[in-house]
Amino acid sequence: MSDLLYSEIEEELRSSVRALLTDHCPPSAVLARCEGPEPYDGPLWHSLAVGLGTAGLQIPERDGGAGASIREVAVVLEELGRAVAPVPYFGHAVLAVTALLAAGDRELLPALADGSRTAALAVPFSTAPGAPLPAVAVGPGGRLTGRITSVADALPADVLLVPAGGRLYAVEAAAVTVTRRTSLDLTRQLADLTLADAPGRLLADGQEPVRQALLTGAGLVASEQLGIAEWCLGTTVAYLKERRQFGRALGSFQALKHRLADLWLETVGGRAAARYAADALATDSPDTAVAVAVAQAHCGALAVRAAEECVQLHGGIGMTWEHPAHLYLKRAKADQLALGTPGHHRNTLAALVDLPI
């Protein structure tokens, strides 16, 4: 029987990550960065990856990592979702590291574990587990040619993991043309990659490493969505306790109480779904595919609804650029489209449990 409660170690990890983000990633700093030329916070990423050692949480100790499980990675993602932190954690520590571990290649792992190098998986961020991958041609000597659009966390990456010809290759980012796109989510930029006879090092035959990375990513993005929903709910409740209208706190009006109560219940359900998906991935449960589909089907819609309620119930100030609510709405909507939409995962779930679509 799975224990979905947070362990003492997980709570300590949460406390450390939250303290770092509170000190170095307040909403004002995130908003200011969105207006600048550099979308990612390099010093914060260094503190998170190197100072706290979260970059290599699921990398084995023999390769310089912490030897932790995906459950710990999920806890970090909850806190990053709460702060909409502009760091490449998801692309690096979730997608790229999972693909490398599944490929069995250990050459890059020590540098990724200690944060000296950053990696990204070169697939469109909207790619669902099992979906077709971009066509990249493989020439003599492992030279890769092709174009991959909308890759998450590719801008700060030193090495790119590129699926091509039914195999997985490692390509130095310096050998690839990386073009920044205008992204809905200002805190996680997308980029297009153009490979023109770029040299690649073979990591693995077959698509299993990529499939495993996408499945893990789909399960863990639910933890980030949970963090978004919890921040939006908590911030909205605090605001409605203080904001007064007609001589009463807005939170005292029954209609608003009902809306927040409904959202709280959905958030509790989202926490259970996200935790179960993380635990199933960590323990390689036979129900992993079902757990991931349930988590994404629920948490994708939950984060968007929570962010919409946050914007609406903050009234006029919630519609302004100066308030961070719009950052959470954009991250929630971008996450809802990432690694398969809720509708896609509902269809997947129906097939897994033999329900008619």
C-alpha cells in the first residue's frame, strides 16, 4: 500500500527550497525579469541546483547525485510552481535526467548532478507520451539535420538530448542554432532548434528513454500544477479576508465562500492525484500509466481554474501587470498544454481501463 503522506525528508527538502525561493524569487523579482532580456535567473538556478543539490536528486550517488527518488523531485516542483520560478529545472532534472537514466549512459550524469552543465530534451513541450517525434535525419558519423520547435528550457542548456532515427543522441548546444520564441509562459521560455549536420554522440537505441522521460514529465508536471493551484488559492483567501466592500470583508460573502470551498476540494483531490503519480513513478508501479493519466487529467484543469479564480476574485488589481496573478495563469495554461492535454490523458485513461471513448 502506497504511503502518499510527505516524509520527514521531503518536508525538510520543501522547507529548504521554499526558504531559498522566498529570499531570492519574490513575485516582484519574477515580474522584473519578465521585462528584461534574460528570461532565466542564473544565480537562482545555481543556488537551487548546486547549493541545494536538487539538480541531481534522482541521479545515483555513484554518479555524483543524491540517490533520491522521483517523490523528492515532485516536492521541488511543487515549490517551483508556487513561485513560478524562472529556472530550467523541469527540462534539466526531470526530462533530460530521466532520459539519460533510462538510456543507461553515465558519461553526462556527474556534470548534470553537480550543476556544472545543464541539459534539455529536444522535443516539443506539447509532446505527449507515445506521440510521434520530430523527424531529424541522421547522416554518416552521427551527424544530425532537422528542426525541432517549441522546446522547453533549451535556451540555457549546454547539451541537448535529440531523438533521431529511432535513437537518442547527445548534441552540444553550441553546434545547434537555438532561436527564442515568444512564449505564453514568460517564466519558462520555448525555443526552436535547427540542426545542420550537427555532431551527435549516440546514447541509446530505440525510443524507450524518450518515452520514459515524457511519461515521467507528464506525471511530474502535475506536481507543479498543484503548487500553482495552492498558491492561487492561498493568495486569494488572504486577499478576500482583507479586502472590504459594503463594510464587510469580501470573504464573508457566501457566494465567494462556496467558490473557494469548491476550489479547495479540487485542490485536495489534485494533491492526492499528483502524489500518487509521483509515488507510482518512484516505485515503478504497474499502475504508473493510469496514475499519470489521472493526475494530468485532473491537475491540468485544476491549475487553470485556480489561476482564473485568483485573477477574477482579486478584481481590478488582478487584471494588472503589477500583480503576479497573470504569471500563474500563463504558467497554468502552458502546463495544461504540456506533455499532452487533459483531454488527451482522459482518452489515454479510458483506453487503459477499457472505458468507451
